Amino acid sequence: MRVLLVEDDDAIAEPLVAGLRRDGFDVHRVRTAHDALAADPGDFVLLDLGLPDGDGADVCRSLRARSGVPIIVITARGDEIDRVVLLELGADDYVVKPFGFRELVARIRAVARRASPRTDAGAPLRVGPLEVDRRTRRATLAGTELVLTPKEFDLLAHLTAEPDAVHTRQSILEAVWDPHWYGPTKTLDVHVASLRKKLGDPRWIETVRGVGFRLREPG
Ligand code: CA
């Protein structure tokens, strides 16, 4: 697996590069926001938010706008970073410095595992006029493409795979996000609200009070 590490601090980057290489990762390290955006993101990005020439959050947004590459954000303790904002930027997970190397590798593997079904996802899912193609990661409603963030797509695909079934909050969070996220309830609600807006009818995603959500054709 090719990993792009964006980190200006040698004291963090050097042992990380050595450890990841020992574990069989092919690591390319850059120090600045400029170099991060110029580099090949490879299969995975580890992104420090505090960069000398710019905000890592902007790098995250730019990478996400042009690629589905999984991104784990590295934040410093005390960074006033709202987890929901990180998700909205397109990050898949985050770690807070100082973090354990084993913990980080476990996160990388978990995020990579969730990302990999994107490439071999089978036939498009259909519910009435809604079509979700996990192979191309495109969703259309009555033939019109829905413009979705990666997480909105994953959430819609997850619900559409089993229409009419009630999906518990916990099962959705485990399938679509990482169970390590804290404050996840708000995150999920933010994404559901945004999907409802994009689907044009809130009845597509029904709230099952105290349990979770269910997708079905309105009417
Ligand atoms: Ca830094």
C-alpha cells in the first residue's frame, strides 16, 4: 500500500516513516501543503493539519475534491477542530498527537478495509427512481445525477442496499464511519439531513425514533 505522509515535524515523521516501512508500507513523505497537493496521493493519505505554508484542512478539502483516496488527519492536542467539520472536509478518520504507532496502523487498516469495496461492488442498486452504482460511485434520481460527498454516497449506498429495513445508528456508524469517532450521533444526523435535501423529499429517509433510519420510496 502506497502512503502519502504530509507532516512537517521530523520528530513525528521520521519514526513514523521508519515504522510504516517496517510494516511493508511504501511511504512518500512531504513537508508542506504545496508539496502535498503536487504529490501522488497513492492509496492512502496521512495528513497533519498544522503545516508551515497553509492549513491542512484546505489540503484535505482539495484532495477530496479530486480523489476518493482515504485520508486520516493527524491533529495536535488542543487543536480546536470540530470532528463534524473534519468529516465534512472528507476525512475518513483522525488521530490526536501523541498517538501510538500500533493504534495508527490499526486505523489505517480499518479505513482501507472500508474503502476497498468501492472497487468491486456489483450491480447498481435501485429503489424506484433512485439508482446507486457503487462501482462508479454515482447516484442518480430519475436520471439526474446527485452531487454527493464521499460519505454521503457511502451512507446512501448503505441504506439503499437494504431498502425498507431499519438500520440502527450503531450499524450505520460501523459500516460507514469508524467506531472510533466520538460525537458520531451528530455526524450521522448532519449527513442524513444533507442527503434528504439532495434527494428533494425528506420522506426518502425515515427516522425510526430511538432506533435508526430506513430508506424507502416516498409515496
Ligand atoms: Ca505540523
